[in-house]
Amino acid sequence: MTRYDTVLVLDFGGQYCHLIGRRVREQGVYSEILPHDAKVEEIRLLGEKLNVKGIILSGGPASIFDADAPRLDVKILDLGLPVLGICYGHQLLAHIAGGKVGRAEIKEYGSTYITIDKPVGILKGLNRKEKVWMSHSDIVFSIPNDYEVLAYSENSPIAAFRHREKPIYGLQWHPEVSHTEKGIQMLRNFLFEVCGCEANWKMDSNFIDQMIEEIRFEIGENKAIIALSGGIDSSVATVLAAKAIGDRLTAVFVDHGFMRENETETVRKFFQAFGINLVVVDAQERFLKRLKNVVEPEMKRKIIGEEFIRVFEEVAEKIGAECLIQGTIYPDRIESGFRRFSDKIKTHHNVAGLPTHIKFRKIVEPLRDLYKDEVRRIAEILGLPKELVYRQPFPGPGLAVRIMGEVTKEKVEIVRRADKIVREEIERSGLGESLWQYFAVLTDTKSTGVKGDARAYGHVVAVRIVESREAMTASFAKIPYEILERISTRITNEIPEVTRVVYDITHKPPATIEWE
Ligand code: XMP
């Protein structure tokens, strides 16, 4: 195995922590995320497998003054490795060094300009004024003499600093988000100038062969089962596993009844054409039954997740598979592992999150170290169809979380038809590829309308179309009115139960992308 040059990211709970890891990998440098309290011994041990060249401390929601604020094993700073603190990481480094950190009088949130006094190290090659993205309420007021200030902003007197002799840097802003215009250059400076990394991480067919070999080795002569959702992760894991163990693999597709139009059939056709053993379980009635009278979104998510596991367990037992293969990707693994300091927004149900208590001899997760864009790259190399590789994300609980209030068969049918119209019109307009997601939501409001000279009283459908790079933030898309008009006309004409269509003009944050 290649011993990749690696930059570790210590996770202080910031919502952009993963983005840091991804940005590093995008530059060809391998990255892994560790909990903020990783011990120096752990990092030394990782050194046997990876060529650790630097450490980044992420941002986080805490203030260093909180009693339970996340801390760092300070011995890490003595490893002699380059360290970059971002936002909370920046404040923490200043605090550890004996600098003064305090509440800012004015919180900085959003785009702002910094003035760079010393364009060196991480700031090499940048202009005196640069546009960056800040999101913080504490700031660094002073830093001891063995450090020097590199940049300031209107409200942050020490927006960037570095140690005069050691490769230790702090940035108050977030270089990893795209709103920091030269953010990539800053990260590249850290990786290549400060850490001296070589860009030797890449996704290619050698890497795929290694994964297939690993699956073969792990499964041995046993039979394995995989939960296939039709999403990119489980699809790629299924194809890799089938290449590794052939017909000793069974893929299980649980149709909970909240799939989009034709979804089940498309998945069935594609995987059968690939010659993969596929079991499609029609579980529509039992999911609907369990959701009867349930209106609370988190409850819906929980029930769907649990029921999914039950169905899967039953099939697994019948097939008698000893091993489970999962399409878990890196962010899933980290989220369920140690992210103690990030705030929970909603429970994501993902087939990757299976199963908590089914007994398997072994669980194999071939994609466990990969980010979504890397999985897409594998899908392309494997020759998976474009519709699958660039499919818009679809939540595990499906259309059920796009129906406000109780989920009924009638409502599922309405939102499914509306969703199909939104997809058709957006794809026909050619905008699909530039958008993150486009779909319909069935609100729990009814409204008066007039259809064919008669009063009508029907459902209100909301159309949600967003642009995003990683779903952490999103903007509602400024779709031309003519397209929105076509969507609204078709929905009200083709779905008699709908009298009104509204367009959701909320960004994330403050809204989330899905309505529930
Ligand atoms: P939110 O609504 O949290 O969604 O802004 C962010 C992204 O995640 C997708 N999503 C899910 N994906 N299981 C998934 O696999 C889920 O339960 C789930 N809920 C939301 C959502 O479509 C968006 O792309």
C-alpha cells in the first residue's frame, strides 16, 4: 500500500470540518479527520501507515471560555509538524500560546475583507486586500512576541498569525469555503509550501483493484448481502462487491413506497443487467401502516429507519448471508463516530447506517475512507451510467419527508407526480447539471382556487430548487420565470388535487434543503 503524504484534521465540531478534509484531498494530498482530543500517541501510530506531514485544527461552535470547551493534546504541538488553526483552532492556538482571546464587540459573519501585512507562508502570493469568509464571535486580541501578526480585518486585530520559528499558523477566517476567494491558494500554500507535501493521492483503477482485492480477502468463501438504495454510494459498493465475489453477493432493495416515479424499476433493470443477484422487497404497505397518524418529522425519520432495518433483517436471515457489505462513506463514518461537539440538525436515515444489531460475522465497508466526489470518480471509472453518477441526492426516507404532516397513499401519489413534473421541466431546460437538487414538497396547507369556472379547494405544493456545492449551505436557485410558470401550470393542470404552487425562496441556512 502507498504511504500517502497526509494532513490530519482535528475535528472541533465545526460544520466545515469535512470540507477541510475534502479540499485537502482535492489537492492530491490524503487527509483523515480525527477527534479533537486525539492523543499524540495516536498520531504517532498513524505515522506507521501514513506519512503525516501536517495538522489542521478545525473550527467549532464552542468558545474557549466554555467550561467544557474542546481542548487539544498540547504535546501534538511538540511533534515538530506544521499546524494550522482555523477559526476556533486559531483562537485555541492563541490561547495555548498565552495570547488574549475574548468576545468580539461585533460578531463577524459572512464575507469580509482582510488586510495582509505580511504575505508569507500560508499567505504567500496574495494581495494586500483579500475577500474572506468569517463566522465567529470570539477574537484574538493579542499574541506573545514569538508570534507575528500576518493580517487583520476591521473587527479582528489578529486575523492571521504565525510562529516566528515553528510552522504554526492561525487563520480567523475559513479558507475551505468557496466564499473565501483565494481559500484554495491559502490551503495549497499550507500543504505544499509549509508542510512540503507531495500530491500523490488519486483515485484511479489501481485503487479500485485494491478495493476489490480487499473485499475478496475479507469475505473469503462466505456469502454477503448489501442494502442497495439506488443512490451512488450503495450502487458503487454493490458493483465493486459483485466484481469481487460474483454471485455470492445478494443486493437487497427495500421499496418503502416513498420512491420517485420509476425508481424501483430503474434500479431493478440496471442491476439485473449487471448480472447482480437482486432482491426487491415490496414493503409499501407496512411502512404506510407504521406511519399512520405520525406527523412529527423526527419521529417519521426514526420509524422509517427502524422499519428498514426490520425488513432487511428478515431478508438477511432468509438468505443466510454471513457478511454485510455497506456503502458507508467517510462522512457517514465520522458522523456516527465521534462528532460530539457539532449540533444535530436532523437524523439522516441512510442505508449506509445499517444495522445495529443484526448478527453478521463481518461488516465490510469498501468506501469507508472516501468522500462523495471520490465515489463519483470510481463510478465513472467503473462505467456506471451518467444518470446514476450525477443523480441528485435523495434522502433515505424518500418522499415521506417531503410530505408535511401525516403520510398517506394519496399524498405520496400527489408529491410523486409533482416531483416528476419538476424533474422533467428542469431537465428539459438544461439547468439540471448546474443545480444541486430540484423537487416538490407537499405542504399541509390547503388553499382556494378556481378550476374550470368552479371553486376548488386543494393542496399547496412547494417547489424547492437549490444550488449547492456540498449541501452544508445552499442557495435557492434563481430559475427563469418561464420555467417556473411551466412547472406551476403543469402541476395544477395535471394534478387535480393541487390548486396552488409556491416557490421556496429560502437559503440554507436558515432553512434546510429538505422541508423535514
Ligand atoms: P438538509 O435537508 O439537511 O439536507 O439540508 C442536506 C442533504 O442531505 C440530503 N438528505 C438525506 N440524505 N438520508 C440521506 O441519505 C437522509 O435521511 C437525508 N435527509 C436529507 C438532502 O436531500 C440534501 O441533499
